[in-house]
Amino acid sequence: MKRKKMAHSSFENSMNGISEDLDLLHIEVDTDLTENRSDRDDSVCSKNVLRKQRHWEKQLAAKKSKRKEEKQRRKLNRVQSEADGDAPRFTKRVLKAITKERLAEAQSTGRRLCVDLSMTDCMSDKEISRLSGQLRRLYGSNKKASQPFHLFLTNLREDSRLYRECVRMNDGFLNYSMDITEESCLDLFPPETIVYLTPDAEQALQCVDPDKVYVLGGLVDESIQKKLSLGRASELSVLTARLPIDEYMIKKNNSKNFHSKILAINQVFDILLTFCDTGSWTEAFRLWFPLGKGYTVDPDITKSQS
């Protein structure tokens, strides 16, 4: 009986020893697997990093090559221009100074144009944002013009949504070479000198008189409420005129049978600028009247002017 107990105890000790060995073996195997998995993950991460680095280096090399080619192209153009006897190309600094001087001169002697911003309270935030972009493009066109206008933004309050949006969207807005005021055009100019441009006017604009002050209604109206700008002009009791679209353009066929004479303020301004430079309404409309509005320059008028 005693020998049986001893044998049983020996067997238990042996089994316990085997169990401990298995536990140790399990730990070692788990450790090896973890280390292998960690090494594998590090290897994958390293490959991803290397791949991204190679991609970045390729992009950098491509950009450097493109800049070098552009530099060589400008140099060749400059040499060619000098060989052809063209006027020398100015540096950006010189061009900026020339533009600034030209705009400063316009503020003294240039034709005058106001953008009436008194109607923005009835506009949505989306329409306000679009109007801000149109003002930026209008100013950009004036900067490039050989004979820029003296621009006024009237009825623009500093606490208004449009003012805040112009400052937010348009870099350097507060440094634009234009007059920004809370006053109306009537506060600035005699009423008999003001001509309010509206598509609903009866009288067509024939020329741009340097003694007049032209006013554009600063309005983006996606709901197309009719005669808003005409109503504003009537409120001011000033003369009105429209672009001579009916006199120089005709409707053209399109799939939607869509025809509109309502233009953004920057589009009207580009037409005025070109007319002042060329003296030709047909040329101004041909260059700047949007094709999607469903109108085209009357070919009979174009032939008669040839």
C-alpha cells in the first residue's frame, strides 16, 4: 500500500513537471510568434515609408525639372522677343508699380463707376458669396485695363455680411485701389450725372460719357425677381440705360430654348471696358457676352461694319 502511494506521488510529480515544461514551451512559442509578427509589421511599415519616400522624391524631381524647363522657355522667349525687336518684358515688381500708378491716375481722372450694394440684405448667404467673387473679378479686370475706371463700392457697411465675405474671400480686399463707402451714389454725385445700368431700362446705352457716373446694381438673384435694379433706380430718381443687346445681338437656337439678358456685374464691366478701348459694341459683346445666355452678335451688323 505504501509502495502504491509512493508510485502515485511520483506519477503526479512527473505529470506536474511535464505540465510546467509545456507551459514554458507555450510561452516561448507565443513569444517567438509575437516577435515574428512584430518584425513582419515593422517590415511592412518600412516598405510603406520607403515607397512613399520614393514617390515624394519622384514628384520633387518632376517639379524641379518642370521649373527648369519653364525657366528655359521664358529665357528663349525673352531672347526671341529681343531679336524680333519687341518691347522688353518688365519684371513683376515693375509691372506692379505701373499698375498701381495707372489705378492712382484713374482715381483722379478716370471714368467713374459705382457698384450699388444697397440690395444685399435680401440676398442669401450663397448669393452674397457669389457677389463677393464677382467684385473680385471686376477689380481684377480693372487692374489689367489700359484705361481703368475709378471704382466706388457704395452702401457697403463694415458690419454687413458682404463686407465680411469680401474680406474673407478676397486677398488684399482692404487694399484695393477703389473707394469703399457706406454712402450712396447720391451722397457722392449730383443726380443729373448718374446713369443707372439695368437690363429693364427702355433707353439703350450708346456711348460712355466721361462726365457721367455709371452705376451697376450689386445684386445676385437666383430667384430672378424682375426689375429689382430698375426699382432701385426709380427710388433714386436717376437716369437709366441698358446695354444695347437688342441693337447688336440676336437670339440663337439652343436645345433648352433659353435666352437671357441678365449678366453678372463683372460681365457688364468687361463689356464696358472693351467698348471704351475699342469703340465697338460688337467687339465687346463678341468677347464677353456669355455663350450660354442664348444670344450671338448679329452677323448683318458685323458685315456692315467690316
